[in-house]
Amino acid sequence: SPAQDDPLSSYEGPPITALDIRVGRINKVWTHEEADKLYCEEIDVGEDEPRLIASGLRPYLSEEDLDGRMVLVLCNLKARKLAGFPSHGMVLCASNEDHTEVKLVSVPVDAKIGERVSVPGFDFEGEEGKPFAENKIGKKKVFEKIAPFLKTSEYGVPEFCGRPLLTSAGVCTSPINNGSVS
């Protein structure tokens, strides 16, 4: 039988390099006082100040699941208020098909806080590989166009068009096989 078609050959969306996905560590997590689905997190992504991010993960994960964890953060989203909380970024998670199970994407233990995640076969270094500005990401719905191509493999590896999300310390993983990443 012929080799399976490369999903990238038919991909016509924005480049994966448009997204600024970085390794972060959750320094602090607390429940949002008014929104029963939201956690508020303080996340170190290698900048001068930690990011404040709100995530709708309370139905799926405990504070203990989040506290101190290394995570992937989509950093070039415009800050916006979620139930009054100023959220600047998004923690990437894997979920199963019917969204009943949501887990954090796991980062290799030796990955460096603040390092940018890359995908093999794409140049993240040059001018072409620079992430898009926050307002362009929002206006052009860049993440919404790329998200359907962010999936986990049959082994739970988060991938873009079949290529793994990589850190300097190796591939990211998740406990959810054949799921989606968002």
C-alpha cells in the first residue's frame, strides 16, 4: 500500500512558527473566586515578571496537579480579562475526543524555563521563524486555524501535522492518545 499522505502536504494554514509556545513553571495556583471552572496561575516563562494566566481546568485537574508543574504556555496571545482576571497566555493541554478528560502536556524534566518549543522541519531561528505579534494572532485567528492540526499521537506525543513538539531536552508527552491539543 502507498505510504500514508503527509498531513503537512495538504496543510494551508499559518506557519507553526507563528505561535510562541514556551516552557513555563507554575509557581502559584489558586481558584478564581467567581468563576467555578477557572484556576488562576502565576507562571514563570523566563521573562522578568511571571505571567498571570487563567485556565478553565478546575473540572479536570486539582490544584496539586498544577502547582510546581512544568507546562507549555502559548505566550503570544493578547492579555484579556477572564471573569475579571487579567490572563496573558494559555496553558496547553491534551484532551480526549469528547473532552471528558483533559491533562497537562508534559515537558521533559531537563527543559529550560522560557525556552521556545520547536517542531522538526521548521526554522524557528531565522526572521521567518519569529512568532507573530499578539494582535496579529488575535485578528487573524491564527491559533484557531492551527489548533485542528495540533493532536496527540497514538503514543500521546503532542504533534503538529505528525511532527512532535520539541524542547532542547526532547519531545513533550501527554497521557492522552489520539487526542487534541489546545
